[in-house]
Amino acid sequence: MTIDRAATIHPSAVVEEGATIGAGASVGPFSLIGAEVTLAPGVDVRSHVVVTGLTEVGEGTTIFPFASIGEVPQDLKFAGEKTRLRIGARNRIREHVTMNTGTAGGGGETVVGDDGLFMAGCHVAHDCRLGDRVIVVNHSAIAGHCVIEDDVIVGGLSGVHQWVRIGRGAIIGALSMVTNDVVPYGLVSGPRAELDGLNLVGLKRKGVARSDIQALRAALLTLKQGEGTFQERACRLGEETDSDYVRRMVEFITGASDRSFLVPK
């Protein structure tokens, strides 16, 4: 066990032999830190938290009460193999959040990027890969093997089906069930989610140029109404566009996936 002298451990907390606690990290009352856990400098684990498994928590991350981080996957195929959970820096993991380690069949690792906000009661399942600045709102669930790119927002009480990819900058409205891939910068809503347009608010907040927003609007129209299959329309867009944002959308559509796409109405 390695506990930095500058770390603070409450007397009622349990830190198992083998854990690594960095400088300035703190572990609150009645929390459990497992033997294979690494808490980077400045991690703040509040009271009644369980961090277990082969889990790394990045610098400056805060984990709020009653979260369960690094437990084994909720997958019947899991047979006790050694897998891990890797969480980046400066995340805020709120009350009752659950994040599981990976499975051998899914690459053996669940990855969460930097600067995310995971609101109360949400779930990140085995083998997911989440980018930076992701927000998952209260009681939403990300199923196994999903890829969530940077700057995605998943609205409250939503579900993302296993193996789904959600592209950079997309937003999922509350109470949505997402069963297919979502293109970058897309706006998705509805109980059986549909692509409703672009995440214009998010694009404007990030200062995206009007010309790029107009190019994305035109790209969605082409994907909806152009000739040929969805993939063929996307390939043509890639050949014709001068916008980096549209190129990212095309690269996402033509990338490897196990699911089809939500398409514009």
C-alpha cells in the first residue's frame, strides 16, 4: 500500500493493502478503496463510496457519496477475468453513479475521458469508451461497448443501446432510447429516438463559424434526400466538402460500426 503523506484518509475509511493514494487525495468517512485502486493526486472521494477492482482515477476527480466505481461487469459472459476501469482527470461523479470494468470480449477496459459530469444515478457499463467533457444526466444508462465521443450530452432518463456510437458534439434529449449510431453534432429526441437536426446550441456555444454550421445543415439535407444509399451519400459529401466539421461527420459515418444510423426524418 502506498499512501502519500499529503493524502487525507478518514479513520473510518477502509483502504486495502496494495492501493495507491496520491498527494492531496482524500478519502471520506466509511468509504472503501480496493487493493488494486490508484487514486491520482487531488482525487476527492467523499463518504460512503466504493472504489474497487483494477481502477485508476485521474487527478482532481471528485466522487460523491454512494457511488460504486470499478465493480465487475453486469454481463453474464463475464467469467472473472482481470479487466480494468480507467477514469481521466477532473471528472465529477455524483451520487449513486455506477461505472464497471471491462470484459475480455470487449477489450478488457472501460475508459472515461477528462472533465466529464456524471449526474446522480447514471450508469457507464463495461467496455465503454467515453471522450472528454461528456455529460450524462440523471438516471441515464450507457450500455456495454458504446463509444461516446467528446462534448456529448445524454439527457436525463435516457438509454443508449449496447454497441452504439455517438459522435462528437451530439446531444440526446431526455427520455430517449438510442438504438442506432448518432452522427457528430446531431440532435436526437423521442422515446424511440430520431435524428431531429443539429445541436445548434452546442455548436454556437463552442463558437463554430456560421459557414461550418451552414455546411452541416446542407450535409444533413444531403444525407436525408440525396441519391443512393446513406453510406454512398456520405462518401460523396466527403469528396465535395471544404468543412472540417462535415469531414468529421463523414469519417464517423464511414467508420467501423456494429449498428446502423439514426437518419434525419
